[in-house]
Amino acid sequence: MHAAIRDLVRDGDTVALEGFTQLICFAAAHEIIRQRKRDLTLCRLTPDLAYDQMIAAGVCKKLVFSYAGNPGVGSLQAFRRAVEKNEPRALELEEYSHFGMVGRYIAGAARLPFYPVNSYVGSDLPRANPRIRQIQSPYGDEKIYVVPPLNPDVAILHAQRADKNGNTQIWGLTGVQKEAAFASQRVIVVVEELVDESVIRADPNRTLIPDLIVDAVVVEPFGAHPSYAQGYYDRDNAFYVEWDTIAREAATLDAWLDEWVYGVENRAAYAAKMRARLEKLKPGDAFAEPINYGEYKA
Amino acid sequence: MNYSQNELMIAAAARELHGARVAFVGVGLPNIVCNLAQRSHAPNLELVYEAGVFGAKPARLPLSIGDPTIVTGAASVMGMPDLFQYYLQRGLIDVGFLGAAQIDKFGNINTTVIGDYKKPKVRLPGSGGAAEIAVLCGKILVITRLGKRAFPERVDFITSPGHLDGGDARKNLNVRGRGPEAVITDLCILRFAEDTREMTVTSLHPNVTRDAVQANIGWAVRFADQVETTAPPNAEELRLIREELDPQRLYSR
């Protein structure tokens, strides 16, 4: 992780650390904070706790997003301090809705000039963000809003498993992991488990990201905690609730960063320190029926 | 039977889903409401979560609308591009259930900022999928607690359009869905007048006075000619809320 972040994330980069509720790579966010990266434009539909932590640590110059909340709990306190009081530094915002961000990644991934969405009619969002524009359909009278492509310098995507080449499989909520990967110039994949290439090839429908576009594979068990990895560990809901208290004051938030980010060398150290809590997050089993791909020989 | 105003609000809101086939579930209170409906009167209600799930059967109340329990046992799990394009934009969803930090006289919802956008007094989380849910679902139901700041005459920012300036404003802009139909609060239920589209109190919860409602609304609110009394939650609804859905009492205290 240290080398991947050191080599592939540069000061001033546009970085998408995606994941919709699950597979949010806190391990990478913490490494970015530890390496004191600066002036990043951070993109994500749902900048949640990982982004709140990066904003508090002064990593982030600009946020491109559609929902900056603590899901199920309320507001993000460090994000609010940055926007309302410019603390610890001013935060530039470029705001969309989820569909707008989804469309931006699709256009970015497919290298299209824009993407039309049947949304934003009657909303003030296009006034707040002039990059959301309305055009006339070339095929009829209809007017439609369009959003620009999003092409981050780096995407950091957590996943359940990959092979050493970077062929990556995800199950459960896949969010925009695939689109963010194809949209970005560089891709870091972080996985719970490294598996043999034969495991990937035995179930190719599950491969969302091909090795072709992957620059680094990092193995980091529990790398998504306190978010979750379907089938591996549950969401640590209690932590999301606790974060609301921790983040209320800059001082308690900074103390948390000192203990859990600056104070640990890497994710393995974090996981060791958190072990009792992590063990309680293991879910029961719910296996899918095996399917038959068939064997087709000459 | 004893119950809290929040329990009454949640039960009344769940009943509004009678006859609905497919509901888009918003974050917060809508989540417990839609899960209560599925576990009580609407076992076949298809729950759609913006995280990319159609036909969820959550085994526990998901705290977040992306909880792993919405995946296990669902009819279909997909990437967000598929969910937004083929389910929502395609027009397959009858009802969108939303919360609101602020909602105005014509049902316009603000979840973006209190105050000026550039220099907000309070920065709220933003749209999420609500801006398009408000436009693309057949109709919208809203659940939020009544309060003067939550119910201003005009919202500071329209995140998700309701009936805009009222009357035919929504139709004139060719907005696809019919817009907000009801707002369920902890004191009363409000619906939108056929002609003006103004929010109107149609049902008061038991022992709630008109004055108490008016004191929590930022404009001179209209009352329907016939104001009903909201039915209290029944024993089964209370059991589901207390024992199955919200044992920690995060929403229903």
C-alpha cells in the first residue's frame, strides 16, 4: 500500500476512492493521510467517513460529489467545518446528484464528451453547478440535461478478490467501481484476498475490472473497515454512529487520527489493534448455488 | 396502547404504501417505513435501493441504505448505472419515499444548504439520488418531523422538485412523475390541493390541535374541509417497530 500510494497518487491529483457503502478503501485513505498528500481533488458519489478524515487531515482541496453525509446517521462534521468555516482549509465543491455522478463516470469510462440524464428539471442544482447543462435533443423537441465526463488521475477500488495481474472480482453492491476504474488514468485495486488466476477464470462473469487497466494490486485484509466487504465482514455501524461524536470537535477528530492513522504504521497494525472488534463483524454464511459454465473442447 | 409520536408517524407512513408495487427507498426514516410496510400489509412490495438493489428482503433494518442485508436474498443486485438507467429512468418505480431537511408549501425539498449556497449557514449532505427520484418516480411520499425551520414557505434551495410554484408549474416543465402526494409528519398528514398544489392538512394525529400544527409551519397552512384523525398504530405495527426493526430506538423513540 505504501508503495502504491507513494508512486501512483501525486499532490494535486484528481482521485476517486469509490465504493458505495461497501468496499470503501479506508486503508488507502489512511495511507494518503499518512503520506501527507496535498491539494487532491477527491471524487466520489458518497464521500463519507474516509473523506471526512481526509478533509480533516488537510489532504483535500476540492470535492466532486453527490451526497456528503454519514449514511444512516446524519451529517459529516469535518466536511461541514470545511464548508461553513473554511477549517482546516477552504474546500471547493463541485456538486451533482447520484445519477449525474454515475453519468459522469460512464462518459469518462467510455470516453464520451457528455452524458444525458433525465434529471435536474426544476432543481436548483444546475444553478449551483454550471457544469450541469441543458441541451436540445438532436432528434426531437426534447431538452435534456447533460453532465461532463469524469476522468480521474487515479481510482482506488476495494474488492473481495483479484489475481496477481489485477483481474478483479466484486460481489454485493458494485456501485460504480467498474466505471470509475475504466474512467481513470491509473488504477489501484485493493483486495481482501489474492487468489490464483484459475479462481478468477472459473467465474469470469464476476470479473468487473480486467488486469489490462490495473496498475497495482494491494492485498489488505479488513482494508475497508468500518465499511464492509460482502461475505467477509459486516459494516461496523457502531463506528459510524461513534464518528458523529468523534468528529464534532476538531480536537477529538485530530486525536482519533493521531491514534488510528498517524499512530499505526499500516493497515495490518490497525487491524491488529482493532482485532476484537473486527472479529465480531464476521457474518454467517449464505452461499450461492454453483453454476455450470460448461466445458467446450475442440 | 401507549405509543410515541414517531411510532405513529412511521406506522401512518407505511400505510400510505397501500397498493404500491415498487418503492424507491430513501435514506433515514423512509427506510424503516418501507421495511415496516413490507413486513405488515405489503409483503410483495418490491424495495429498490439506489445502491443497486431491486427486490430487497432485508433480514434486519439496514442502518444505511447500502447495508449488506439488502443484498443477501434480493431479487437482483446490479451496478448503479443499471439501477438509475433501467429501473428509475425507464419508469419502473411507482413510489419514491423521501425524507427532507426542509420542505416548502409546494412540496419542494431541500437537502443541500440552509442559507446561501456559496456561504451556507448549515451545509447538508446534498441530493444523493433524490433529485432524480423526485422527477422520475410515479409519485413521491415524504416523511419528516414537523417544525418551523423544516417547513418554510419557500425552501432555501430546491434539491428535489415538488410542485415548484404550484398549480401546473410541474406539468409545464414536462417533469415526468406526478410529484409529492403526501407528507407524513409526527403531528399530522398533509396532502396537496388538486388545483393550487398547496400543502394542506388532511389528517391530525390523535390529541394534536390545529394550533400545534400551525405553530410548527412557516406559513398560514390550510386545513382540508374534512380533517380526519390519523389511526393510531396497531399492536402488530408496534411489535414490528419495537422488536424487529428498531430495537435500538434510533428512529422510533
